[in-house]
Amino acid sequence: MTLIDHLRELRMRLIWVIGALVVGTLISMLFVSPLLQFILRPLTEAGAQPMAIGPTDTIGVFFRVSFAAGAVLAMPVIVYHVIAFVSPGLYPHEKRNLLLILPGIMVLFVIGALFAYFILLPAAVGFLQGFLGDIIAQEWTIDRYIGFVTRIVFWIGVAFEMPLVIAFLARAGIVSGPQLMRYWRHSIVVIAIIAAAITPTVDPVNMTLVMAPLIALYFGSVGIAYLVYRPRAPRDFSKEDFIPPEYRE
């Protein structure tokens, strides 16, 4: 394919992705109220009630929740078109491996999101509510709380996909178990930085709640890499269709 052909295909894929996001967002608009109650549960169970301080805050929250839920609904379509766009550059067995791990990507994302919602968020909200609570009244605005929840749930869900990503790269011969083990100290530092960016609080307890599963996922991924690693065979570009005949052997 020429560069123009690639750009045309990219445009087509983007149209499908945007269309899926629009449809998912429109469907989610019908269920904003129960979704918002579900998102607010960790805060209301801590004895707090969010408030809107601007005349358009509730409208902004309505569209933010609708778009976030719509993105979740559209995720299978988005992942499919991303894979369909990059798959021509993969070997046939790599394409099969990518299709095999596709359901697992969705499952691990959901598991990570549930961990963030049921384990991490209650601990974080409880800490924030009690920190200097006897001196300062804790009043949470709805727009900041929604951003706070969506950031934690999304990034923890993404982090939980690490084993499948490492497994795919190891199977493709891009990384191996020994390579990952050589850089385990660097990886822990990177994980600590990521946990600090994700964690909404400055206390070590909540940061540890984020770091512990990420470290466990990393070393679990290293073990998987040891099991599934396969050396990547060099590609013979002289036999590719896009190589002019005068440059072939």
C-alpha cells in the first residue's frame, strides 16, 4: 500500500471509531442517572455529598459521564479497528495471537476497573474525607470528583492489561523473560512513578494499594514471558511485493 492508501484506510478507521463513540454516547445518555449514582456511591457511603458550584456544572457532568460510558461501550469496535489497521505489518501467527488475546484485554480491563472502584476508591475517599476533617470542612465539587474517579478507574484498568501485552510481545520475540528481569529495579521505579501519578492522595497507604498489584502484575508478566517467548525470525524483505524487482535477490 502507498502512503495515500494508508491515510485513506486510517480515515476510514477513524470514521468507524468516531461513529462508535457517538452511538455509545447517545445510548449512555439514557442511563446517566443510575450511572452517576453508581459513581457517587464511594463518596456517599463516606458520608459526603457532592455539590455543583457553577450553573453549567451539572450539564458538563451529564456529558462527561455519557462520553465515558459511551467509550466503554465502543471499546470493542475501537480495539478491532486498531488491530485491523496494524495487522498487515504482522506475521500470520502474530495476527492469530493478537486475536486470541483480544477477549482477555477486555476481561483484564474490567477486573482492573472493579479493583479500582471497590478497593482503591473507598480507601482514597476515606483518607481524603478524614484528612484535616476536624479543621477544614470537606466539600467536594461534582466535576472534580467525576474526573478523579474516571482517572483512577481508567488507568488502573489499563495497567491490569500488562500481562497480556507482555505475553504478546514475548510471543512475537520482541521481549524475553531474562530481558525483563535485568531491568526489574528500573521497572519498580517506573511503577512507583506511575502509581504516584494515578494515586489521588499523598499518603503511602493508597500509593501502596496501587503499587502492590502493579508490581505483582509485572513479575507475573515476566513469568509469562519466560513461558511463551519465541525468537523472532528475521523477515526477508526481498520477497515482499512492494520491493521493486531490480532490488530483489
